[in-house]
Amino acid sequence: MSFVEGVDRHQMVMFPEMLDAYVAEDNPVRFVDAFVDSLDLRMLGFERAVPKGTGRPPYNPAILLKLYIYGYLNRIRSSRRLETEANRNVEVIWLLGKLAPDFKTIADFRRDNGEPIRAVYREFTSLCRSVGLFGGELVAIDGSKFKAVNSRERNFTERKLKALRKRVEDKIEQYLQELDKNDAQESNSEKWTKAELQEKIEWLKKRKGAYDELQQQMEDSGESQVSLTDEDARSMRLGRGRGTTVGYNVQISVDAKHKLIVDHEVTNECNDMNQLNTMAVRAKEVLEVDSLDVTADAGYYNGEEIQQCAEQGIVPYIPQTNSSRNKKVGLYTKEDFRYDAENDCYWCPSGEALGFSGTGINRHGRTMRYYSTKACETCALRAQCTRAKSGRRIQRWEHEECLEEMAQRRRAEPEKVKQRKAIVEHPFGIIKHSMEHGAFLTRTLPKVRTEMSLTMLVFNMKRVMGLRSIKQLMVALPG
């Protein structure tokens, strides 16, 4: 027996005469080439889309855009690694026509063409819509945290700064006491000499001054955090006991038909409370539909956002969060009281009516209506209902009927809420693990938005190339 033998390196072989022969007809790189060639890069706003008549000729932005799309398709996002591929990868050599831009040129292209690259994503979304790949009936919205180029040690919150300043002040006090002790004993047998202690105290004072400057910076900007490496990054909770990360909150809306991403956004808001209406309206505009059903998790449950969706022809299906203090201590919650719209009152578990007693503004700025009854004084169920001396009071938001209508929809169509995970969590899993984009390579919001647009574009491309053949997609391209 012998091993499988390779060919002799010094033996002459007959390679195909044309570079095109190395790339199969159904190779995805052919679609990347055709898609970029179908775009009007000048209209999209790419720099150097029209070369100047003087000076050194620039690279065609189409070449660099093709390189980036190919790189993201194959989990290559670094400009240095893309430079390497341009010199050794046959597919890239074919795609670029044997051009090999250096890493600085590649990186500058992404930096200087943020909005045009995001426009390319929108162009591909329009292509998907034109060939009927979007259902336009149900969209799921979700957010996920992506790590930024900023460590936890270089991110400061008010609470963290307060703790650090106290630690420095305590240490300075400790060293001052050591100085006094040394002076009293006039001895050099202590742990540190007087000069060493004074040096440490000066260093700590400088550190405290730096913390004071960061505190002042936060007060001047009105922000509750400051990051030193990436100024736009924020410390965010990951949820489910996974701690925190310094990063960005990436929002996506996904169509239920083929799990294609309709729209996306990168924010530095730490939660999803204020994202529902913006993402839902944008999805409706992209899909060009008159009405749209939208589902999201309980993190998006926000009365104002839900009301705004309803006004825009969007029908939300959001599970309600129940953070009632009464539930935690075993008392009746608001859900145990039935609202009577005709009589504008609430009926309590003991059958008493809580009538309207006045209005007010709560801490969130909402106009609230209040309901109460004097029957609490002699009620047998009072111990199970309230611990307040004045009795039980129910508050109702002035637009709460839109929340009640949504609750009725959820009960009538529970499958729409259950579909959410299968629709929207799948893309994040693919992006973070299969596409290896769990962290950003660039800094600040404009640049990370560009980076994420490339990832979302390529995610949709991969999905579409699994649904249609390369030939079918090339036929569908405009022009």
C-alpha cells in the first residue's frame, strides 16, 4: 500500500488560457460582480465615481465595493486581510481584474463612503422586493448587543467614577497617615520612605484629577457614560445573567416569508424601549405596504411607541411586561380589575366599582386618570388588595385602550407572538457565529453603521442565493 501521491512541482502543466475559466458559471462571485456593475455609483454618492481629468487615476469605487462584498461573504472584514486575498485568491483576482489595492486604500474607501455603502444595502433590498422575496405581511423586530472597540476599563459611568474617586481619596488618606506616622517616629524602618509616599500621593492626585475631568465631561454633555477609545460606545446589559459589554445596540426588522432583513439600525441606546415605532415605520416604507403586522419581545412594550404604530397603520403584537410590585408581594394586580368603558370605572375582585377621581402627570410625563372607592374601608379582601391606608387606587393612561386592543389581538392570534423567535433571532445567530461578526472593527456610530450595513447586505445576499440560482438573480438585475 502507498499514500495518495501529488504531482511533481517541477512538472509542466497546462493551465486555462483565460482567467474567466477559473470561475464557474454558478459561482457567487459572478453575482457580486454583476450586482455592483448594475449600480449607478455616481448617483449613490460614491467618492471618485467620476475620475478627474488630472492627477493620478484613482481606483474605480466599484472595484473596492466588490472587494468588500466578497470579503464579507467569506468572513474577511479586515482591510489587511483583504489586501492579502487580492494577491493570492483566484476569485478575487478575477473579480478585481488582477488589481491589488493596498490595505490603506481599502480601509479609506469604507471610511469615506459610509452613506453610499448604506445606500447599496437599500438597493439590494429593493431588488429583493421586486422579485417577490418579501411577504410584506408580518415583520419581527429585535435588538442585539455587539461589542465595540472599547474595553470595560476605558468606559466610565457615574457610579463607576464615584467608586473610583472614593477609592483614590481613601488611598490618599491612608498615605497621608503613613506620612504622619513616619514624621512622628522619625524612622526609615517603615514600609515606604517619605519620598516614596509623597510620590504615590502626587500620582493619586493626578488620577483623581483625571476622574474629575471625566465627571465634568459627562455633566457638560448630559450623558450618563463616557468611553475613551470609542466615544459613542456604551456599557450595556446583555441580559440573562451574562453581565455587560461596551458596545452598540443593533436593531433589525425581519420579514416572515424568507427571513430576509428588511431594515436595520445601530444605536447606542442601552435598551429597546424607544425603538419599536422607528423600526416598524421604516420597515413599512421599505416594503411599500399600506398596513403591516409587527411582533417584538417584551423589551419593546412602551405605550407611546405602540400608540404611534397604530396611528401609522401598523398592528403591533408585543407581550406585556408585568413588573407590578403588588405581584411580587402576593397582592392583587391591575389585571385583576376589569375596566368598564361605558361607565368609566374599574370593577374590583370583590365586586365594587372604582370611580374616576381625577387626573395627573406621572414621572414619565404621561397623563394618567385615577380611580378609587371608599368601599376599601370595610372590604373583606383588603389585606389581599392593598397596604395603603387610603385604600386601593388604580391609574389608567389616557390612551390605554390601544394597549387593551393589542392584548385582545394577542389572545386571538397567539401564534404571531410565538413566531417571533423563529423569524428574528435566526439572523443574529448567523451574523454573530457563522459570519463571525460579533464585534465591530471600526469606531464611532457613523463607521459602525457602515460596517453593519455591509454585514446585513451580505446576510441577505447569502439568503437570496439559497433561494434563487445565480443565473436567475443575474437576469433579475436592472439594466
